[in-house]
Amino acid sequence: MNIHEYQAKAILNEFGVPVPRGKLALSVDEAVAAMDQLGGKIWVVKAQIHAGGRGKAGGVRLCRSAAEVKAAAEDLLGSVLVTKQTGEAGKQVNRLYVEEGLDIESEFYLSLLVDRETEKVAFVVSPAGGMDIEEVAATTPEKILTLAVAGDQVSESESRTIATFLGLEGMQVEACATLLAKLHRTFCDKDGSMLELNPLIVTGDGDLVALDAKFVADSNALYRHPEIVDLRDLDEEDPREIEASQFGLNYIALDGHIGCMVNGAGLAMATMDIIQLKGDKPANFLDVGGGVTVDAVCEAFKLLFSDNHVKAVLVNIFGGIVRCDVIAQGLLEAIETHPMNVPVVMRLVGTNEEEGRKLVKDAGLDVRWANDLDQAAEFAVAAAKGL
Ligand code: ADP
Ligand code: MG
């Protein structure tokens, strides 16, 4: 689960990690009031959306007067920000964070994540901060260090390795060790799956400060973090994904043309791969899961039929615990309110496949039947092209 920058900074602050002082503002008046309360001479007005790359897209404004803060807030609130991470549609800005403007001496990249290879929490650091880390990884991978924390805490030698790699000297080596320990504790205590500071800065006064913060909570651990669940901002999430999650469906919207309904995450991935191999792209990932009900299948079909990016639907069910007749019944229920406005290709095999096919055929639905996944993907890609 994602949260906003200002929320991530509040969590960091709780754990003693230095962050710039700032205030949330939901209106232009609140932005100007926030600036007054913060005091100082330079402020930064930052659009709060669940995506990075805001600086380059004009979502981070440096201001030197109340008039500039007001103008920035007026401009940003309600506007749609398109960044490298939002996709073409962009994201609407509903919240602003007004921060004290800090004097930046140097910028670093630092993140924490769960390294699946070593099964440890790992730091990823780079002296090339404030930049697109994927680009750094592609062009100058030697500027990135990944260090898995061996024990329960960051050891002295581990923090020294990181500080040296970042080129820190003198007092900052000690400050870095303290910071790393606090970040590690934040990440573990809050069950993070990712914590990213890009940039982590050294100020003109020589202090290490988290200038930007992104925190992703491990969704599987949310049951023990009601305080993080409270931070969820539904405006930032895809309404289709919210709807699907209410029915226990694993649904992720993508940008292709073939709507997929599959059981099992592995089969769903394979289905998406084969669609690509046949020359199109999936419009979604959808795993209906094992114990799926007719109502949930119905909901899933409605999601696919009401998505105007979807040009064809591919149903790929390998019935085990999932019964093919449940899938067929869900389809019949869905078309009562959402007509089958795109071609549907079905591959139904396994438990109750005969019953499932019979239900669809008896209803007189114009469905194209496929014998295997290869053929199903071929049919779906052709159907999406109107063939
Ligand atoms: P994003 O990663 O979405 O572009 P950041 O929070 O990293 O957003 O901000 C982009 C850039 O704006 C930073 O690299 C930094 O140069 C500048 N910036 C952000 N916050 C501040 C601040 N409080 N004081 C001074 N400069 C800032
Ligand atoms: Mg950033």
C-alpha cells in the first residue's frame, strides 16, 4: 500500500529521522497559512500524489514570498500532473505539502527494500541522488551499492561501508550511522516493502536530511498496522482496483486491449505473456482465485465489459477448485446488466467444464471456444483487431 510523501515524513519524524518542517494544505488559504506558521524565507510547495518525478513535471515549486506560495497553490490544486510515473492520464492534485526550503549541498539516493535473494532487508545507495535511479542503474551501475543487513541491526562496519561509498567524511560518518539505524528500525517496525529517500541530502550546515520520502507498506502486514491503513487515500487508487478488491479479486489495471479472466496468478502471468507473444497487450491482470463465487465472477466480467480499452475478453480457466460452471454462471449474470459488447474467447477446462460450456451455449451467447491457451490467445488477439 502506498502513502503520500507528507505521511511518510511524519512516520520518519516519529522515528527521529530528520525531515524538513512542513504542513499539509488542502486549500490556497491553508497553503499561505502554513507558510506563515513555518516562518523563514524560502518555501517549497509540493504536490502530493502517489507518484514520483514531480519536480521535473512542475509539481515542486520553490517560493520566496507569500504571493509566490499563493500562486503555486492556485496553480497546483485541482490540476492534473503528468509525470514519468503517472502514465499519460496523470494524477489530479488534491493535497499540497508546504515545506521549509533547505539549502542543498549534495544529494544522495537511499532506499530500503526486502531483498528476495538474500532474504534480508537491504539498503540501496548511490551518490547520484535526485536522479532517476533506474537510469543510474542502466548507465552507471557502479554508482549503486546494494548492502543486505546481515543481523537484526545495521552493524558498524555496514554503516561505514555505506558512508564511504557515499563519500561522507568526518562527523557525517557518525551521523550517517545514526540515520541508517533509524531508517532500518522504521522499515522493520512499520513492515515496509520499500522506503525510498530520493534525495537524501547534506544541507549547507552539514546535516543529513530526508528531502523526499516514499514508503510502501507490505499489504500482507497491514492487519497489524491500523495506523497505516488509516493513511490510505482512495482518490489515488484506480477505482476499478478498489471495486475488484471488495470482491476479493486480484485485479491490476494495465494499458493493453485484451481483458483477461484467469484463475491462479501463475496462469494469469502466462496468459499475459502469450498475449504479448501473439502481438497484443493485456488490459489487466486478473486472478479470480480459488474459492471464487458467482457474484465475484459477475463483478469481474462487469469490470472487463465496462472498460473501454478492452477490445476482446479472454477467459482462461483451468478448473481445479474453481468450477467452470461458476465462471459460466457469472458471465450469464453479468450480461443481464452489462451486454457483451466485445468478442469473448473462452478456454474452459477442468472441473465441470461440460456444465460450464453447456450453460453458455444454452444461453445462445456468441462466444469463441478455444482448445488450448495458445489458440485462445491467438483468437483473442485477432478478435481485438476486429478479425
Ligand atoms: P520528486 O522526486 O517527485 O521529483 P522531490 O521531493 O524529490 O520530488 O523534489 C524534487 C526536487 O525539488 C528535489 O530533488 C530538490 O532539488 C527540490 N526540493 C524538494 N523539496 C525541497 C525542500 N524542502 N527544499 C529545497 N529543495 C527541495
Ligand atoms: Mg524525489
